[in-house]
Amino acid sequence: MNFAKKKLILLSSIIISFIIILILTFLFAEYLSRKNAPQKIFDIIDKVHLIDHNGQSFKSATLKNKPSLLFFGFTNCPEICPTTLADLSEITKKVTSSVEAINIIFVTLDPRRDTKEHLKDYIQYFDGNIIGVTGDKVEIKKFAENWGVFYETVKISNNNYTLNHTATVFMIDELGNFRGTISWGENETSKIKKIKNLKKLINNIS
């Protein structure tokens, strides 16, 4: 076997090995992505004991087979939470024929202050089909962990505190599947496109 042929075989082996490594890397990344993705909301929602702003159990039936935009925060939040809820309400009005077409779920991370009565008063300041959710802090933690939500209490004074928390909006289709996120500070054009795509997905499923 001459040198040129040996060189060609070696080069071919290297290329094939490289392609195999790329495929294996992709498959492993896909595996990690699926493993770490949030559970289907219907699989977790009925395992926790939470209530909505009307004092009713927050369960699969609460979502009424509609897609949802899920956000975690607290009513004493000075900027991120009210801005996010206002933006979501406004955008859902723009991209849907009815403001009721998409649920906006606001789960408090501060159940000590955010009772169902307080949540009910708070969400009245926003348009849209907003569902306020509260409950025992242990149950809220279980639900938040499914979405990888980070939050911590920050003491301001002896009698007051605030929270640092994940400001991501989680998009869920009408079958309860996780369909992506909207980041804090994401531009309006991108938000509209994502929610429009979620709406298209609804029509395709229907």
C-alpha cells in the first residue's frame, strides 16, 4: 500500500471519527436538555396543593385547556413583576382575538404577604386573564423547583424584606407542554413573535 493511499485512509478515518463525535455530542446534549426540561405542567400541578386568587384549588382544570404564560414573583416587587404582567396582558390582547385566549399565571414567591385576598386586589390593576396563585411556602417551592426558579429573601430592615428571583416567563401549550421562555428585558418584537408562535401552535393542535 503506497503512502498516498495510507494518508487517504487515515484522513477518512479522522473525518468519520469527528462526525461520530459530533453526533454523539448532539445526542448527549439532547438527552440533557430533555432530562432537565420542566415536567409537563399537568404532571406537577396536581401533585402540589396551591390555590388561586379566588381560594379555589389550583389544578389542571384551572387552565381550561388553554395555553399559559407562567411567571413567578411577588406583589411588593417594585418593577419587574408589574412590568412583566402589564406587558403580557398588553401583548396577549394584540395577538389574540380575545384576552381570555391565553392564561397568564402569576405564582407568588411571597405567600406570607400575598394571601388570596391580596392577590385578587393586585391583579385587578392589569388587563388579561391573570390567575394569581398562592399557598404554603413548601408547596410553592415544589412547584417553582420544577421550572428551575431561583429566589431568596433579602432583608431591607428589621420589619421589611424583598426578594431576588428568576424573572423568566415560561410558555406552555394547551396540552401542558413546556414551549420555551421569554426573558426579562427581551424586546417587544421578540415577545410578540413568541406568543404569536404559541398561538399558531394552538391552532395547529386544534
